[in-house]
Amino acid sequence: MGKTDNSNNQTPDAKKQRADSFLDLWAGLFFSVVACVGWYSHLSNGRLAEAFIMGGDPGPSFFPKITLWMITLGGIGYILKGSRRISDIRLDIVLHEIFKYKAAFLFVISLVLLVMFVPVFGFSITAFLFAFIWLLWLSLNASLPKNAAIIFAAVTSVAICVFLYVVFFYLLNINMK
């Protein structure tokens, strides 16, 4: 007289709908987290936030606002679409899906940490650490030897940081701390 598992008794179409609902929920949560990080970053920038509150000429905040609204509405839309079958979702299935996509969750958490640590350590150091850790992890999962993975991650991270610094500081005249 224990719990019965009805997941094996489902038709392939019902399993596909459940998988689609999970995918929609996870995509919606991912886009919502990205939107929250983006809004936090946007509103914590004094110059952009001032243009946001003052109205009138949007200035440099126009395209970030449009992009953030699109990401926000897309995330909400996917969450609503995925939650239409929320009553069929059980905790054990949710935990299985979380562990199935743990890299995506770790990536979202690291993005939040990236935004939080930029004011503390500066952009260059934080961006280097972010890129290095992720590139090292991806390189090791791609079966590169450990030394080659470390060298690849370090060189590529430096190249990414130099590229971003040149683009933002020299081409766009944005002060990079």
C-alpha cells in the first residue's frame, strides 16, 4: 500500500506534454532570472536609472529597457505556458529535472554572483574569474587534459576580458573600473 508511480502508465503523448511543460517552466525561470539580474544592473546604474525615472528622451537606457522588457515578458509567458499542467508535477520529478540541468542552474547562480561582485572586485577581475571557471569546467568536460584545459581557459579568459575592455573603454567610452 505505498505510492504508485503513474509515470509508467502514461501515453507517450502525455509524457511529451509533461516534458514540454518542464522545458517551458525551466526556460521561463531562466529568462526571469536573467531579467531580474538585468533589471538590477540597469536600475543600479545611476545614469541609466535616472533616464528611466525621468522619462522624456530615453538616452542610453532605451535599448536596454526594450531588451529587458522583452526578456521579462518572455520569461513570464513561458512560466504561464509551462504551468498550465502544474497539477501533474511532483516534487521528485522536479528534483530530477533540477539535477538533470544542474549546469544551467549553476550558470544562472554564477551570473547573479558576477553582477554582485563587479562593484567589489571590478569588472576585469570578476569577468576573468567568471570566464576562467566556466571555460575550465567546459574544457575538462570536453576531455581535454588538465594542463591544456587550464592553459586554454586562462588564455581565452584573458582574450575575452581584453576584448570587452577595448570595446567598452576605448570604443564606447564607458569607464571600466
